[in-house]
Amino acid sequence: MQLLLKSVDFAARAHRDQRRKGPANEPYINHPIEVSRLIVECEPGTDEYVLCAAVLHDVIEDCGATRDEIAACFNEMIADIVLEVSDDKALPRDDRKARQIETAPHLSDGAKLVRLADKVANVGAMLTDTPVGWDREQILRYVDWAEAVIAPCRIASPNLSDRFDAIARDVRAWHTEEEEAGV
């Protein structure tokens, strides 16, 4: 438990000036905490190292933390999982998105859990706090892409997979109803 709280503190400090992209402008730290919570809810026996990596999953790509810094503060296993799920921000956006699909089958089991929970949280946000400026088409493309990313990760958690499927179904239905209603 101490290591998990240490990871929450580290991530909160790293993300302190960041906000989510939705109109609620919620503190970014809510997202990595949600990712860890989703894993605990769906896979209660998950190792604390994986939960810490879930909380820290965006600190390399979004905050400039390094793998070595994470290893020094936590351990090699946590650092490796965080690195596995971190995008290379030096690549163009479309290349980063394609790489997530390409690398997903090769992720460790812990990284697959983090990736799966991350996509559950992000797709869920399409119902509760859709990024400002996103239209129906962009939202539905995101859901399709997320589904492709998590396809090889599903084996890590049937429960998270079911949660993803339910949320993706709700997002598609919600945005189809909006279109049909002319919203």
C-alpha cells in the first residue's frame, strides 16, 4: 500500500498543472487514479507494482519523467511497465497511434492490464467529458482505434474487456442517437 500511495503522490506532482481535455477541465491526475481503480475493481488480485504503473502510466510521455527516474523512485518492474505503455512523443500523432496497435500484442501482462484500463477510462470519458471540439466522427474513430489497440490485451482481463465492450457500445449508441436526433 505504501508504494501505491507513493506512486499517487509522484503522479499528482508530475501532473499538477495538467487538465483533461473535456469541458469539465478536471485535474489530469483523476485519469491515472481511475485507471488503477478500474484494474482493482476488475482484477482485485493484481500485484501492487501493476497498480503503481497504472497510476504512473502517463508520466514519461506527458511529464518528462524518465524510465530511470521511475526505477530509482520505485523499481525496475514498475519502470518497465510504464515505459511499455508510453508513447514516443517525438513521433507524429498518427505514428504513435499506429504503434500502440503494433506493440499491443508484445506487451507484458501487466502492461496489457494498464493499456486495457486506460482505454476503458478514455472511452468512458466520451460519455461523461468528451474532449472539447471533438465531433461525432472523431469520437467514433477513437472508439474504433481503442478497440484495435486493446484486442490483443483482452486476454489479460476478461472483466476489463467486458467493461470496455459495454462502454464502447454505450458511446456508439449515444452518438448515433445524437446524430439521428440532429444534435
